[in-house]
Amino acid sequence: MQEDPELQITRLQTGDEIYERREPCTTYHIYPVKDKCHKRITAAVDIKRESPLSREGRTARKERKARRANEQHDAGTDEAYKIEKDQDDKEQDAFYLHSPYLSFASPPQVLYIGSTNHTPFTPAVLIHPSFLWKRYKLQYGESLAKTGVLDPRGVVSWTHNGGSKSDLKRVPTTLKGYKVRTWRLWGECGKNYVHEVNSKRKCRTEDWPDPDVLEIGPGATEKPVRPVQAEGVLYLEWDKPFSKRTREYRWRYGGLEFRWKGTGRTEKTGFWGWFVKINHLKLVAMIPEKGMEEDAQTEVCLARYTCSVSKKKNGRLEIHDERLLRLYEEHVRDQKRVYPIESEETRVKALKITMFYALVIATAVCMVSSEKAKREAVGKWIKEAAENAGG
């Protein structure tokens, strides 16, 4: 019996098969910025923040040298245009994690899609951490990008406050707003905005709407603004902290379960490779087996995170876009996804602007931050125990 040449059977690879051969992927570099409070996630290598001995730094310097040589030799040619376009595409493929600071308050972190230099910021995810990294609450949706939802401080404006603490707890998609106070402590975000609001309050301009005053009743000049809600909520949970799976977080999206877990199989060359081996992470999706038992699931590795020992860089996140695209199209239940019959490259570009892709980045940032905080806490406890051991 001859095989049908038009019949092709493809399947998603398991977590172990990922290491047997290298697949094309998008590599994001995570750099802390502004006193390590915020993070920039970009596909372009920042040479100033890379170690001189790192592989990424050496490769980026060689590419920059070759690009400058081509600009001088092939200025205006198709080859020079292609090199410049590839570099622009990498710089546009970026995210930014903003950690706003307000004294005596804990506003959520905001994950923005875009780069400051090339594409405008688009808020996509609000990240609410919990005590001792037990759970992260992620509110997401296109509604966060509406005008006035986030003010210049980077927090939800009081106009879109969802209600009291009980209301926020009862309806997870409601947002918590923050007022513009008449005072401001040093280091708080939105300095110019706070000063502008307070100066207008002192002038008592009648036609200026105070962002903290909601006019309701017959004397109101404008209709009250209906508070915006997030389109969805997911929870990244550390469900077994005291077990063999201490480095495992779970979350669900589109009917599938995903897990961020520690791994020691990620390759890290160099002298410090062995020391950071236990810091690496991987993202797997749990796909139910057809025709098998209810609990039978297959792990499919979608992304890997490699830790860096540099103070100017957190690490490198590799996302297998083709595998993620296939999983998204075949298994994830998402009502908003509409893919035309296009090439795989076009569909991958469409995937990168979906909320699912932003949530992969957001959960990765949560894992990186929590694992780093845990290591620092354990190191501090060990140091204090050693210092107090002698009485």
C-alpha cells in the first residue's frame, strides 16, 4: 500500500524533544531599567547592558560592525534596506513592564506592548502580586488601553474605580482606582501630573473636571463615566510550595492548563553556566490525550528562560513561535482569534499581537521576579543564620 503524498501528519513535540534539535524561535532579552524597578523585554540586544564576554554581546557587536560596513558600502541598495528593516523589526518586537510607586499603596504592575522608540505603549495586562509570591492575579484586555483608564502616573484613575474592597473581591474583573492626592512623597510616579492637577485645583477652574470628583445628580455638567472592567482574569498560582515541585506555577487560559517550572536542562555555556543551572525555567502546556484516561496529559514545551549572572540583565526568554501558533490554533479556545489562510510567517506576526502572547510574556516576568526574590530571601536567611551561629 502506497502512502498518500499529500497526507502529512504533524504533532506537537513533547518537553524532552525540544532539546534534541534547535527550532527557530523569538529570543527576548529582559533588562532591568531605572534602578531595577521596571523591565524592558525586547528582541533587540542592548550592547550597553550585555557582558563583554557574553555570546549575545559578541554577536551583537559583530552584527553592528557588519551593518555599519554595509551602510558605507551598500548605501541605498536592497541589501542595506533589508538589514535595516530586520533591525527595526527586532526593536519593534518589545514589551515594557512598569512598576508604579505610590506611598502607602500597592498599585499593580502594568505590562505594555510596544517600544518607546518605535511603537507607542499599549497597556495589556495588570499584574497584582500577593504575599510571599503565593499567587499573581492578572487582569487583561483591550479595555485597559482606552483613553483615561490609566493616568500619566501609570495607575488606574479614580474615575474607573470599581467600588469598595468587597466589590473588587466579588467581581474579579473590576479595577481598583487611585486618587490624585494633594501631597506627594519623593520617588512617587507622575510628578508633573500630580503638580498639574493640584495647581488646577487651587485655581478652581470651573470647566476643568477633577479626576477624583464624580459628578452625579441634576447639577452634573457631564454624564458620569462608567468604570471600565478588564476583559478577563487569570491566576498564576504557586500551589505546592512545600513539595518536590517548589519551582512550579500554574495558570489556565482558553481551556488549557499551562505550567512554568524549573529545569536544569537548559544549556548555559561559560564559566558561570554551572552556577546558574538551577535558575532556568520552561513553559509547558498540558494537552489531554485523546482516547486515554481523563488525567492523561502530554507536556508540550513552548518557551525557555535562561538566567543571566549580569547585573544589567535578568536573562533570555526563548519562545517557540511555530509551536505556540500550532497550539493556539488547534487547542486554545479564544473567540477573538480570526486567522485568514496566510503563510505561517504572517500568522506568527498576528499571534504576537494577541492577548494570549502578552499573557505568556506577563507570566514569564512574574516567574522571573518571584524566583529572583526567593533566591535573595533564602540567601539573606542563610547569611543571618551563619552570622548568628556563633551566638
